[in-house]
Amino acid sequence: MESKKNLVLLGFMGSGKSTIGSLLAIKLNLDFIDVDHQLEKEEGISISKIFAVKGEKYFRKIEEKISIKLLKLNNKVISLGGGGFINNNIQGIVLKDSVSFWLNWKNSTLVNRIKRNKKRPLTINANEKQLKKLIKERSEVYYKANYKIDCENLDKNEIVQKIANIYENK
Ligand code: S3P
């Protein structure tokens, strides 16, 4: 099989990286790797527990190590954790060796999704204003991805199709 660059999905929490990533992998007949899941598997505990017991600094350290290890593979669909691309070392490898897509949504859509999901340690106590500030700060980094996909008016199959078309024509 021809060796192709990894397809990397990035974006804020709640942007659908895992859902879209697994559908894309099926469509493109590639393996799917979710960095968060892989990290939980390797550490043997949930991300919430890692934040609670060992703290965010420790989490970021292993997030960097595992993301970089996985990004060295080829022909994979990889979804990063929401903070992965903010790390300069991870970002450098993504920009050099993969085709990257930012799943972009309106702030209000992301805020509503995050408020409904109580599992994310970083945002569990955040109010709407704090979340919007974080989305704004992160978006200034996410925009460096190779492609920005405006997802707001698309259903998930349309998002998958759009990304697959770009990737396959590279
Ligand atoms: C984080 C996002 C989470 C997870 C961790 C930190 C972040 O991943 O890696 O809770 O800093 O944005 P998802 O974006 O998959 O929820």
C-alpha cells in the first residue's frame, strides 16, 4: 500500500473529532487512533482521574509523549485531544508530517455540547464566559491547521465526505 501522510483531526472539545475520525477511517479504509483513548489505555486510568490525581501538568507531559509516538505512524486517521495542537512540539510534527483538519463550530454550539457533557476535567467548573475565552484563544492556534472545516451547517456524513475528498485528492 502506498504510504500516505496521516489524516489528523483537531479542534475544541465537543467538536466531534472522535465521531468524525472513526467514520472517516471506515470511509478511507484506514485505522483510526483516538489519542485520548490510547492515552487512557496506556495509563490504565481515565483522563478525569489523571487530572484529579496527578494534575494537568502530568497529563500534558504524557499527552505529548503519546501523541508524538502515534504521529510517527503512517496511513492513520488520528484525532488529537483538544489541547494537543496547542503544544508546540505536537503542532510542529502535525504540520510537517500530516494532513490536518480543524473542525470549526460556532462558539454557542461548542458551549452547549460541553455543558451537556460533565466528563471533561478542564471545563467541568468553567462558566460560559470562560469557555468562550478559551475557545477564542485556542482558535487562534487551530487556524494553523492545513484545512479549516466549517461544520455548522453540515451533517456528519457531509463533514466526512468533505474531508475525505480533500485527503484523497492530495
Ligand atoms: C482537553 C481535551 C480533551 C482531553 C482533556 C483535555 C483540552 O479531549 O484531552 O480533557 O485541553 O482541550 P477532547 O477534545 O477529545 O474532549
